[in-house]
Amino acid sequence: MVENFLKEYAKLIADYPEKIQVEKVCLDENFAELIIYADKVDTGKFIGKNGKMIQAIKSVLSAYKNKDTMNYRITVKIFE
């Protein structure tokens, strides 16, 4: 569910929303990595100046965490 939310949120930010993909990788019982695959042009937008955009995305997900006990790490990678 969190992957779908993150994908739709990322599409609003991206110049190439059709290339956005989100993958969830469970690393532990209560820890997962969410990987945002985006076009090379969009990766900078997700990180933002001084990392402010990625921090904002993490803040939104921490609010979601109140309903879910899972901890998430967010990674942005270039879509290939």
C-alpha cells in the first residue's frame, strides 16, 4: 500500500511520470527499503536542494507509519 502512495506522490513531482516505478524490498521483519526508479532528469528533483525534497517525502511516510509498524528507507535510482 505504501508503495502505491509513494508512486502516485512521485508522479506529481516528476517531469516523466510514466517512467516512475517503486519497489519495496523487505530487509528485516520491521524494516524495508523503498526504491524510486526515475528518469535521470527527475532524480535531482526527488533529492532536492540540500536534500529537502527527500526529507519531505520521508516526513510524509513517517506520518503513514502511525498506521504501519514498518520502518522505511527511501532510495532514488535512475531508471534504466
